Amino acid sequence: FPRNYNFAVAMAIRLVGVRFILTVFPVLAVNHRGTLHLHAKTSDNGDLSKFLESNMESSDRGIVNTNYLNEDLDLAQKYRAEASFAWGDIPEDDFAKYVAPYKAATETPCKWRQRFHNQFWDKVKGLSKGDAVKFLNKEAFSYLNVTYKKEYPNHKPDQNIEESEKLNFASCTGLSIILVCACRSVGIPARLAMTPAWVTGSTKEERKSGLTGENQNHSWVEVKINGKWHYIGASEESEFDKTWFTAQAANAIPATKSDYVHSIYAVTFEKQQETETCTAPTRMVAPWSDTKQINVVEVIDRYQPSS
């Protein structure tokens, strides 16, 4: 661009803010330092679209066609520019795996990105990223009128946002799906984390938390703030990395070839190749379903007590 064009854009940013820039110059993304970066036009999502299509579950293809995917990616790219202005650039790998995907886990795809963004962006853009997550962790559930319930009529663990809103209840997995999507809608990298089975016991505190049964799975959310992943329980008031299950997560056992269910994993959109030296699975049957599979990365190290 010629120098006078750059000057005009910079002045426009100062005068009317990033929303005007995104409308008039949609190919530009603005980071928190005011530096301009050129991205592909929103009508051509190129490699990102190919990445999502190549990693898409076959069961999604009847819903997520090319038009559906590109419309959602156009929104994700637009909101990424706004988030970059508020909180700094989103690394490409984080954006592709933990912001751009149209779903959080195994839920039936539905259109949530624009709805959540329109509802929450103006309320979180002036907050720190951490405070934005905490705001969403309360207000997203109030907005949908959804609360936790373990069992209820028509319950399924991996409800999408529309299903949970209709029923007014969700289990830990359904609540986590809501928070992941709410965070992604404002450009915050987020992913569902879980254990297929807690290491259980019989102490009074474990009985109080319902952790004495066999193969009890649990789901929660991880968000990336200042380059590091932090965990928080969905629809729970707590600090990052300090929840009711922190002590229980510390008892998790790293995966081996023969036993992987007591470790901790994060769900990722990307299908990965397992190697001979890999002890943890990269793909498994979802703990909440006998018929659906998820791509995972083992993340137990962050939950282990410091040596």
C-alpha cells in the first residue's frame, strides 16, 4: 500500500475504532499495537478451510457443507481481528485448532458463533482476557437459562447449545461445550478437557464429591491466556487452575499402552498420527458416548503436583 493509504487507515483507527476498519477494509487485521497485517479475503479461507474439512467427522458432513463452513470461517476471521486488537495476536495453530472449529467436541453442529459474539463482544472487549472468560463463565449460562443437572428427561451428555437451551439443563460436558463456544466466539482459544475415569476412592470428601463410583468421567474447559493453558470448571465460580476437582485431578495417572482411562486429555479438532513411542492415545471413544470418537492430546502434566 502507498504511504498515504497507511496513514489514512491509521487515522481511521484512532477516530472511529476497529469496527469501522473491519467494515471498510475487511482484509485487514489489527493487533493490539496498531500494526496492520494482511489476511486472505474472508471469501477465501484457503488452507484453513482445507484443514477443517480434512479433519471433519464423517457424521458432520450432512450438516456442514462448504457454504456453512465458509460462512462460519468468515465470522471467525472477522472476530479474530477484533480480538487481536483487544488482546494481541492469536497464533495460527491456536486459531486453527481452538477458535475456528465449528464445534467443541462431539455435539451436533449448530450455528452459535455470531449469536454469542453479538451478545457478548461489547461486554468483554474492555476486559482482560482472563476476566472475559470469567464473565462468559457466568453470563453465557444466564443468557441461555441453562444450569447443571446430571440426569433429566431427553438428556444426552454432548448436547449442542440449542439443545441445552431448549431443555434448560446440561451435564458437565454440555456446560463445557457452551463455555468453549462462548470463548471462541470472541476470539479466545478454548478447548474441552476431560478424564475418562477419575481415580476413585472411599474417603468422606470423595463421597461428598461423588467420586467413589467406577469409571466416572468429568469434563471442564481450558483457555489460553498469555501463551499458557489454564483450566476452569464450566458454570462454576472459581479461579483458574483452582477448582473443586483440582485435588482429584492431581491423582490422575499418566497413560500407558494398556491403561489410558485415568489420565487427563484435551479435545482437539486435528486428527493426529499415533507413533510407536506414543503411550497416550490420540483418538478414543468419547467417555460420554459409546459410538462417537474424539481426537485428544494428553495434558496431565499441568495437573500433577509440582515436584
